[in-house]
Amino acid sequence: MRTWFDKLTGKNKPPRFTKSWAPEREAIYHWMGTWQRSLHREEMALPDEPPAEDESLRWAPGALDGTLAWHTGQPDDVRQKVGLVIHALQAVLAVPSDEAAVQSLYRLLNEGYPLSYIDALLQEIANTRTISAERLRWLAEWLATQAPDRNVVKVAMALLMFFPGERSVSILTTLGAHDEFTLYSVVALRAMVSQEEYAQVWFSLARQAEGWGRIHLIERLPTPLPDEVRHWLLRAGYNNTVMNEYTAWHCASGGDLPRALQEEQDEALLLGAAGIIQALIAGGPARDMRNYDDNDLLCTRWLQRIHTLPPANLHYYLCASAIANWAAHQAEEDTDNAPRWLDLRHLAVDVLANPGWAECISEEFEQPDWSRFYLAVQASQCRGEDPWPKVYERQSRFPDESHWYTLLQTHARERASMVQALAEQQLNLAQIASGPSLEAGIGTGWHDHHVLDGILYGLQRFPGVGWSLVDAGLYSPLIHNRSVALQVLEAWSLPEDTRWRLEHLLRVEPDDELRLRISEQLATLSTA
């Protein structure tokens, strides 16, 4: 009766909050509809992304929050930030039409990094009895669906955790499909829905997210884990666009990979297991093979399955090679169990000894797909062979590809000279050397400049090889090009060829730090 009366009198009618942003700015929530229908999602930037000509640092979707979550602690000023937000929040909830109050709250939410204070904010809100839950829900829904700035949307998503229901779930799943917002979506959803519903929305989000979003999801697997999800984790889910090392342990453990290898026979499982095992062995920022209790059982079962197959997939060769090297290392480190590790290494070496791998590698070298070609390069290196001539031929035939790093992993001066000649053919050095300025090289139009960076790094070990490339770098508009070119001059220590270049460059260099480096190099040459 009370609810009916409230509706009749308009008591439950949502308040009209005053927008504090320009009317032409697009709401991220609305933009998501266009993004989800697009066939070129990776090319679409969030509407609050700075324009391409803005040379500020750009993060991949979800990367900033991922870095903060994995590699930084809580800042010291959290209490102050939370206090300011609570005060501004209460002002808006008291008078939703107060434009100044809304602007103040919006500015606070848009500043800084929500992940650094969101947990403390939610706890403070839960402990504050003077906040109207109903108005807070309306505000959270309004900001989540209308705000054009990602930080504000993220805080609003976190607030929706207090308000379970279809509307909140719909908002969170819509926004959570984008890697930038997945973390906030999955944390809120896990707190508000049943285990069964969480597994359903989790799987829907996990198949859409590809980068940091997928990492955050896999760190928060449903329990119990449905068979459909387990099957997907071991075959495709572990793979992401950041680092498989972040997800491999969770997938191997949650998906019980050793049992799957014993009971399931499909090739997709063997390929997925190879990727997971390699990521576990590589190690990195997350739990790895050292933390996986069934590490030897996992490797043994996979090798036993591969041992019976004809050589056909170089992913298998590279995985077996990684296991052989890892097992040898384990035998040296874990001497009490050395026989067990040596048995594992022997099994891996048996797989690698199959003579059919040579033909397989040769065939992959001829593939037009550069990724398959690169697998052949890696496998050839594992066998102690020299793929350099193949790589040089490939770069010559496909100038749009970039194999320069591999080409410069050589100690032969003659080969470095060949790389220089090829780079002179494939890079527009005249365009690169258009004159020093303060460009950072963010955005399109800098492909050759970035390629030159990598080549210059490699040339530091070959004094006098590549002067044309060094000169192009010294007079590039990109600060980083000129910085790397100066590194080359420092490494080469060729006073007579260096002095006149530095003297001329000092007269035109616009960057203060580089001018200082040039002056220091000249001073060193004068005292030499």
C-alpha cells in the first residue's frame, strides 16, 4: 500500500540531475551500442579518448587499471580523496538540481584513478547512514548511462553493486564487454547475483573481452566451474592480447588440465595445453609452473599425447623444447628429485628427436602467414640452426613486415651491413630526417620512424655500420629517434666522425635534455 501511494504521489520519481558536461559529448554507455555492432572494434576509441594529434601517453583498454591492480599499492591520500567524494556526493543527493554540486562531484570522480580509492569509498558509503540509498541508486544509474568520461562511469559501476536487480545487471554487462570496464563489471556482478547467474554473465563477458578484461575475469572464475567454461578455458580462454602468463595458472588449475589431457582427445585441447604450458614455464608477473602442484604430471601427460603424433604443428615442437629446458633446470635446482626431472627431459627430447620436424620447419618457412614463418624461425633456433638467411629473404620480399630485431641478433659485421643496405631501400630516410622538433610519435604516420628506432638499437654493436641511418635519426622530428641515435654515437666512440655531427646538431636541437646530452658528449670528445 505504501509503495502504491508513493508512486501515485510521485514520491519515488527519479530526480533530475544537472549535466555538468557539454551537451554534444556522447555517453559512453550509448557509444557501446555502436561499438558492439562494429566489425572493427579494435579501431574504435572510447569517446573520451584524446584526439590522435594529442601526444599524451595512451594506455590499451584496461591496461592502466591492470597495472595498478598488479603492480602498485594504495596511495597515501586515499582517506582525503574519499572524504572529499563523500562530501560532494551528499551535496548532490541533497539537491540534485544544484549544478555547482554536480560539477564538483563530477570533477572529483573524473580526477585520478578510481581503482586507487574505490574499495575505501564503497566501505565509507556503507558506513554512512545519512546517504539516501534510493537517490544514490538513481545517481549511479544516471552517471553509468549518461557520463561521457570513463573514470566517472567506473565509479558509477562500482556503486551499482549496492543495488542488485535487472537494471544494474543490464548496465554492468553492457559496459563490461569492453576491456576498459570489465574489472568494475565483474567485481560488482559477483557481489550481487547468484552463483548460477554469475557463471552465465561471466562466460558472456569472457568471450567478448580479449585483453585486460579477460585477465580480470579469469582471476575471478565462477565456482563451481561449469563444464562449458572449463572446456573453453583450456582451449581458447587462456589466450589474451596482453600476456598469457597472467591467465595460464588460473586456467590450468581451474580447468584441471592434467585430467583433461587424460580424458579428452581433441586437438584443440593439445594446442591450448601447449600454450598454457609455455606460459607457465615462461613465468612472469603471475603464478607460474613453480606454483603449479602437478607440474610434472601436466608436462608428462601432454608429452605422452604428443609423442604418438606425426610432426605437424610447430607449437608442439616449441612447447616440447621449453619442457626439455625447464626439466633440465629443475634437475639442477631440485637435486633430491633429479631423476624425476631427467625422466621428463628424456621424454621431451624423444619428441624433439623425430626426424619429421625438419620437413615441418622447412614447410613453415614458405608460408605467406608471417606468424607461421616466425614459428619456423623459433623452432630453427631451438635446433641450433641459423635462420638468418631465411629471415633476410623474408624481409626483402615483404617490406611491410618487421624482422629487423631478428636480423640484428648477429655478431657478423657483414650481415649488419646487409641490414643497413636493406633498411636504406625500405625506409624513407629523407622523410624521417625532416628536421628536429618535439614530436613524440604518437598516432599514425610514424611507422618508418619507429622501425628506425629498433634498427638503431641493434646497430650499437657495429661501430661505423649504418651512418645513413644514424644521420636520419639525428635529424628526425621524433625526440626518441634522436635520443637513440645519440646512444649509437656514444656506443661507437668514433671521435672524428662524431664531433662535427654533434656540433651541428647542437645548433638546431630544440629539446633541452638532448641539448645537454650533446654538450656532454662534445665535452667528453674534447678531453679524449
